[in-house]
Amino acid sequence: MRILCFFIVLGIAAHVNAQAPKWRTLPMPPAAVRYDDCFFLTPEMGWAIHPYNFDVVTGTDTTTYQGRIWKTTDGGDSWTLQLDSCHMYLRAVGFADSLHGWATNLGWNPVPDSLYHYYDSLYHHNDTTLMIETSDGGKTWQKADNKIIGTKPPGICGMHVFNDTLAYAVGRYSGPAYMLKTINGGKTWKSIDMNSYASYLIDCHFWTPDSGIVVGGSVMVDSLVSPLILFTSDGGDHWVTRYHGSGWYYDEWCWKISFPRPDLGYVSVETFSRTGYLLKTIDHGVTWKKITVTGSADLQGVGFLNDSVGWTGGWDTINTGYATTNGGKSWKVAGIGKNLNRFHFFGDTLAYASGQSIFKMTVAKPNAVEESKSLFDLGNYPNPFTDATSIHFALMKDEHITLAIYDMLGKELAEVLNEDRSKGEYTLSLSEYLGNRQKFPAGEYYYILTAGTNRLEQKMIRLN
């Protein structure tokens, strides 16, 4: 059986006296038209990218619109400019570890003539390089197009780095539809033609190495675009449609993805002139229903902390995002910032978002004293499982950790880990790690992870 692995961001249980989430605009990097993406490897280390384009008003180049990559190592308090005046329309960024990462290009002339005829000139000078990579944490960047096996897509909009060897990327919002996949940490990327399934692809999300979704749009017979969600269970070789909107009256397409749990997820839908909405699933993406966001239209960025609390927004010159505290039943202006496009979460107390600036969310404590937490999530997937499951955990700082499995009477059955680990996220295959040392019969078990004085536990179920 194929080994499945996935992490469930469960977070530390909410503190009784914790305050509501608060967003603030980071003073650096400087405000721009929009930072199209941000990626944080740890709560402190992250990258933000700004695309190269023309000033929409004056039709000229200015330093404000040069392609740039910024890096922070202190949670956004300060930023270092790593790449300047790049002529790529930088669209997506992702890192496998602190050294190896990639940034992708939206590509030459990406605006569909049928939609934005007069905007074509905005991308006239765009570099046709598809992907750049770094092996030194972003100090230097090199072209990586020669590592693509198969047809080179004209542009990439979204990326999901699953672990240090596996990553997916998709594009683009104006077509054609392609996926890139690496299984060797970026040494090579396989190009997958997706045009038989979709017209446009914009974002992707994977729960396991092989199971995930891509979102975008499909051109209907009347030339209008309808929102589309596709699912794969074999790493992208085959796809099935999980949602296909009507698109009879308006151009609409799916944009960004947020899954606070494997079973619970949201996809934003860009609608332009009509009331905006999200698509929501509560069954691992099998079925989706519309969630109206009153007062909105052009929704792109979406991010949810849990079942109830979430935010969305997009190209909006007036409002600064929308917030819900009841799972999307009602919304109010959030006050995050304009032009939202990407959210990145760490547990239930920290998040970042990219837009006109980089924004940061924290959950403050009444005494304003930070707790000394080492752990911020623990889970296993699949659960229940048959032959194999994988445990994911994340460390906020370097710690000595132990991980052990117990029966429901509290008897220790196996010690999985007892070692020092650096801060970061980890996924380990339980069956591969234990080998023949322990075979668990069908039943219920729980496992405990300790790091310093911190302790988390979760239950798992093995089926026959």
C-alpha cells in the first residue's frame, strides 16, 4: 500500500483568557501594488515576493513596481532585499528548507484578450523565465527552466511545497493549464498537461503526497469562465471534477485555498461584478457549497483558523478584507489590509497575509507575556488507518523530544523518538520507522509527544 502522510494543524487548545485575533501591517517591506505571495518556513523565517509590472495609472515603470524578493528571519520585524529589479511577474514562492526554494513567473502577456483587452500592455516587458531557484536561502537566484521535463508552461500561479522532496505548482489564471511536480527536491520538475481537464489553474493543495486538489476555471461554450475544482488520488496522473459552476452569466474562477483541517476547507471565487462568495467543504473536498460574502466582489485571498474564524479579500480599493466568526454565515469588514492574495498560518495564534503590504496576525494574551511554547501542532493521517499512517508535528524552537505510543489503558507500546530536533515541521511514516519492531492489531491507541515542558497527545484508530 502507498504510504500516506499528512499533517493536521490542530494547535494548542485555546486559552480561556486569550483575546481576539489582531492584524497589523508590518513596517517592512514597503507597501506596493501587491505582494502576490508570501511563504513562511517557520514562525520567524519567511519570504515575500512582489511582481514586476507597469504603473496602471501612468503606464510607466517605476521602482515601486520592480520584481523583488524579500526575506525575514525575525517574524517580519525586519526584511532583507534579496532580489531586486527582476523583470519577472513573480507570482508564487515556496521553500523546502531554509536553503532550497523557488519563485515562479506569471508569464508573458497573461491577460485573456476576451476579458482585459486594454491591460495587455501592463505585461509587455515581462521576462519569459518560468522559474528561479535558490540553494543558499535566497542570497542568490538562478533560472531553473532547464530542469523542467516536458512542455514548459507559460506561467505558474500557485505552489504547494509538501516536504523537502515533493512539491506541486500550477498555472495559470489565463491559461493554458499545466502542473509541475518534483519528487526529488527540485532537481527535476515533471510538466503535466492539464488542458483536457481545465482551461485555467490558479492554486493547489495536497493532503497526502498523492491526494489533493487544484482550482481554477473552465471556459464554457458561451466563452464565459466557470469555477472549477479537480481532485486527484494518484499524484496528478488522473483527475475527477469535484465542483463545476455554471458560468452562464459571469466570468468566475476559483482562486485560493485554505484547509484548517483535512475535512474542512474553503476556496475563494473571483467574481468581478457580482456578490462574492467562497466554496466550502466539510467532507474532505468531496462536495462543496457556496458561502456568500456580503458586500464583496473580487475575492482572492482566503484563510481560516478553524471552523469559525476566517478572512477573505482581494482587489478592493475601499475595504480591507472581510472577517467571519461563525464559519461564513455572516461577515464584516476585517481591517487587515488591501489587495489580499495569500494567507499562511502557524497554529491558532499566528498568521501572515500578503497584499498591498505584508500583514501579521497574533492572538494577544491579557498579560502580554508570551508563553514558552515548543509545540504548535500534532496529528496523524490517515486516521483511522489500515496498514500505514504518518505522524506530523511542528516545533517552535530547538528541543529534545520524545514520541511514544500507548494502548487505551496507558501501557507504553513503542517509543518512536527520543532525540534532539531543530525547530520546524516534521512528518514521519510510522510503519517505516517502526519496521518489524511493533505490529499493532486493530483498535484504539494514543500517542504523546513531549518537548521540554510541553506535552501534546492525540488518539488514532487502526482498522482491520
